[in-house]
Amino acid sequence: MSASDQFGDGNHKLLPSAGDMDALIRAEHRDPFSMLGPHSDGKDGQVIRAYLPNALGVRVLSRDGERDLGELTMSDKPGFFAGHFPVREPYLLKINWATGEQITEDPYSFGQLLGEMDLYLFAEGNHRDLSSALGAQVKTVDGVEGVRFSVWAPNARRVSVVGDFNSWDGRRHPMRVRYPSGVWEIFIPRIKPGETYKYEILGQHGVLPLKADPMALATTVPPNTASKVAAPLSFNWQDTDWMQSRGDKHDIHKPLSIYELHVGSWKWHHGGDDEPDRPYNWHELAEKLIPYIKGLGFTHIELMPIMEHPFGGSWGYQLLSQFAPSARYGTPEDFAAFVNACHQNDIGVILDWVPAHFPTDTHGLAQFDGTALYEYGNPQEGFHQDWDTLIYNLGRTEVHGFMIASGLHWLKNFHIDGLRVDAVASMLYRDYSRKAGEWVPNRYGGRENLEAIDFLRHLNDVVALEAPGALVIAEESTSWPGVSQPTQQGGLGFSYKWNMGWMHDTLHYVEQDPIHRQHHHNELSFGLVYAWSERFILPISHDEVVHGKRSLIDKMPGDRWQKFANLRAYLTFMWTHPGKKLLFMGCEFGQWLEWNHDKELDWHYLEYADHKGVKTLVGDLNRLYRSEKALYEQDCQPQGFQWVIGDDAGNSVYAYLRWSKEGEPLLVVANLTPVPRHGYRVGVPFSGKWAELLNSDAGVYAGSNIGNGGAVVADDVKSHGQAFSLALDLPPLAVVVFKPVGE
């Protein structure tokens, strides 16, 4: 009996109920697999159904394409085809469209795709390799190549994947929901990497704006917002030596000096008249940045967020693709090549990572399935008033696991050496930047965000296990105790914490006219009161050179010469102070203008001696820092630091000793007024000659070249509680560093 005969007889086995068909045609059917694809006829044959809006005709071929098995006949519902076949066997659909012919396997002929363990671990919040499970995965299923799409949308009534491959028609590929996880899935044969796609989601109150894939591994270039199918990362890593030695390099007793940069505005490619200027791509950046960093002596670079983000003006901090490097600079493989090149040159790579909040863009995570899925439902918990963003509901196991998997994705798949976690303070406190009555207390009535605390501890424990040697660094601006203490001791478990207090105090000090600095003397020394309460990084970051705060050089008081002298002295003080180092791009040569993310740094300044001198000094500071154990070995221990002079406010002079574990000292003396001081006596622990290792006023740095002739011999004169002392010539607005070298 032909299909048309069966339609005429009203055979219920060939066609679903009228209600089911109407729901499918309206794209409201929750279980399309119950209707479409092959279904047993109760004997040895099968009924095949397909819904292909705008198709002109459909024939069924054997899986090898050699035999024509018959026709699917269109029902009285346009686009709905069905047919009965006496033998059950795999098949192809030969579809006749107005634009041509398509031969493909039937997406509805494949069974359940995701394994139960994948779904269980995802629901539990413990799937550590989520980026190879959900999203668009290039797969071979039953010998057929294609893409498995899966997305979490538990409150959706229907989810379809749409793209160029189906004319962005949500009726074409509605997905199967898996209970109880709420993950929707479908395998679409013959799709290749590079296809763009989104999800069309029917929420409780209608169809939502098309959503990008939260698990996308690649994206289109902004301002486009579609996700892109990406093959699994295929890269021949050549950084085994680095990865095996990384744990030792990241020991707290080793130097850590970080150059922070924004990829899109470090340096641009200038193509001349035929090509517009543009930021470097990853290959160009590797070619230019790596020699620059090696020349300056930094141990690591830190990239402001390179995960895909819709608005460039957010600098990457309002990102939507937690698993996809921005298409602005190249492919995921290009980014891997950049990291690999850094490692081959002994440069570590740290990424800024944002688990605190996400933007409200309609194609993103906001109201993803028509409900507050990734965010808290209550705006008093889920909306950041300062940033106009939404707050991840980390108390939800799936969201908790999604973010853990994101961190691991970068560390494991891209060999990233550390995550700098943004806005930790906003995560820890439920009343962060909120007035009374504008926040929801925790279950104990307190202000602490217990689920965020659990998340951060879990993150740090998992990273230690899954990515040995990797750093996790907190940008945390409050006095929360134990940020860098192990979780086993009740801490949050971070490797380091940014020392925001040190940054605010010392910048406020150096912004003062030197005549007033005697009244702010403690601002430069107060950091030593709490310097060992955490493992600290001293950050002069992008946040200090934007929004009217002025560039680092322009914060300095005085005329041009004094500004540069102040800058050199401040950087030398920073490099000799306990704590690891971080400096934002442009500060190393005295960028005059505030940082602008829409243009490159003002590299032409390096034609001038004073700018070039600052850059030379930073390179020398890093080399001194890495070569002298006293400057890094006991950063986190009070034994590594000793005040010699901390109370000479009248002269704005400071002197201190840094000690290595073996008892090797360096003497640091700072004179932070423009007055040279001759014969200034400073106590030292050892007799003999003390070599002047570095002088920020040296002529090579465009200073006035006042100094101590390269060395000073200690006098047998007690001073400042020390058995010996040096009579020093202190240059103006400068810091000098000495080391005992014997007789």
C-alpha cells in the first residue's frame, strides 16, 4: 500500500495525531523525536516522517546511497512528509528544495547522544570537561560525521538549533530534551566546522531572542553575535619543558613580575593606504610582544579578558563566551600558538577571568530559557547597579559547574599559567555597593555570599588538582581574611591577592607635592604593617590610568624632569618592596595620555631620552629583581624585610634592608624630595664595601647622575641600631640600592 493510500485511509500509524502535527508545525512540540524520524510499524518495517518546511519533495535512499527505497509523501500539512517501508534499515533523505537537491542522514534517526554520566556530572556541578560535552561538538555518530548540539534550558518549552544550514528556521531542527537535567540535544549530520548557529528557544511566554551558545568554542567577529562550530582544538604543543618546570617557577619564593596588557590596544598593524590600521592578531602579537617582554625582563604577561565579549568598551570584562577566545584576534588555534610561543621563550601567560557577572545582552545568558537561569531571579541579588550587569547564581549547581569548567578550559586546553579572578570583592559580599534595604541577607542573616565563597574555594581546590602549578590570583579590595590561605585552613585558597591598599596609599603619596610629603610619610610605609597577612601582588593596573585618574607619569607632581624622576623613584620603590609585581602597559615608558582601548600606545615617545630612560630602568629593575634573592625569596615572610629608617618624615627619606634566606642583604634608600642629600648616614649590618647596584637617578635613565661612584665603604660608626653605617649621597627624587661585596 502506498503512502498516499494510507493517508487516504486515515491510517493512524503513518501520521501522528492532528494535535501533535499542529504543535510541531507551530514549533511548540516538546518531543519532536516522538513524531519524526524512523518508527517501528509493529512488524519488520518502519514508518519514516520528516518535517521540512518549503521542501518540494523527499525520497528515501539506502544509507550507502545506492538504492532508492521510495518516496515520502507530503500530507495535507505542507512540509510534513511520511511513508511506510517494509524493511527497517538505515537510510538517507534526498530532499528537493527550490534551490537544489540535498542528500543527508535524518537527524531524527539518531538515538540519545549525551551519556548519562555527562548529564549527571553536569547537574551535580562537577563536570570538569564540559567544553567537550555541551555546545557544538564535531562528532562521528554511527559512522556519520556531523555536529552534536546540546544546550541547558530546563524551563524551555522547545529548543531548536538554527543557522545557515537550515535558513535560520526554528521549525527545521527542534531538539530532544533529556530529563531530569533539562539539556536539549540533536545531532545534525554533515555540518562542518565554521558553520554559524544560535538557539531558538520557546519560553513559557513565547519565543525568545535568538541565543548564542553559552558553551561555544568559537564565535563570529563582533558586532556579529552568532556562535561558530569549531573542531576540537588541534595544536602541536611544544612547551613541555615550561609546563614541567612551571610549578617550581610559581613557588612563592621565586620572582614573579607581570606585564598587564590589553591585546587590542598594545600595538597596531599599519597597512598603509591599501589597508586600514588594526590591532595585531595573535601571530603578530607573538612576533612583536615576546622580544619586548624578554627585553624588559618580565616573567609573565597578563591579558585582560580575551574571551569573546560583545562590547569592546568593556575591555573584555563584560564577556559572554566563557569558552571562546575573541574572534577579533584570530582562531582558537592562533591563540594556542601565541601561548606556546610565550612558553618557548620562558614567559608565563595569565588570563583575566570573570566569574562574578555578565552583560544583559539579549543574545546572551540573560533570561536564557525565559527564566533567571544563570543569574539570581531577585534583582537585589542578581543585578549589579554599578556595572549594569547580571550576577551569576553560583548557588545553582549547574552554574557553579559551568564556571569551574570555564576556568579549567583555559588552564588545560590552552596551557594558561594562571587566572586572575576579577571583582572578587563583589562576589564575597551580598551588600557590595548596595544601600540598606537593597540586598538579601544569607541564610544566617549575614552579608557574606556563602555560595560564592564555596565556589571560590572549590575553584582553587580543583585547579590545584587538575592544573598543577597554575596560579589563581584574586583581585580583592577589602580586608577579607585568608584570601591566600589554604582552604584546609579556612582560607579561600588563592595563590596571591592584589594589594589594593598598597596601591591606593602609595599612589596618593607620590601624587603629593614633595613639600607636603612629610605629612603623608606613613602612606608609603603603612603597607609593611600587613605585608605578610596575605601573599600579595603589588598592582599598578589598567584601572589606575583611566576614567580621569590620569596616566602614571601624569599623576606625578612638578615639572617634566621631576615627573620622570618621581616615576623612576616610585617604580624602584615598588620593585624593592615586598610583594610580587604587576605593571600595566605604557607605564614602563611613561605614556602621557590615559589609556584608550580604541588606539595603540604612543610608541613614538620612546624617541625621547626621558621616556626611553624609564623603559631602560624597568628592564634593569626586573633583571635586578630576578638576580637578587633578597628581593623575592622572603616576600611573604617578615624575615625578608627590615626597617633601617622609617621615621625621617622631615626629609622624606626611607631606608630598609631586604634579606635572602641565606642572610644576604640589600640596602634600599629612597629620597623623595627634589633636594640632594650629601653625607646622609644610614646604618648597615656589615662592614666593607657596599656596591651601588642601581640608582634611579643615573644618567642612563635620563637622571641627574648624582650618586656614590659605584660603591661606598662602611664606616665603623654605629647608626640606626646597626654596627656600621654608610655616608651616602642621596640623589633627588630617587631610590638607590646597595649590596655588600666584602672588602
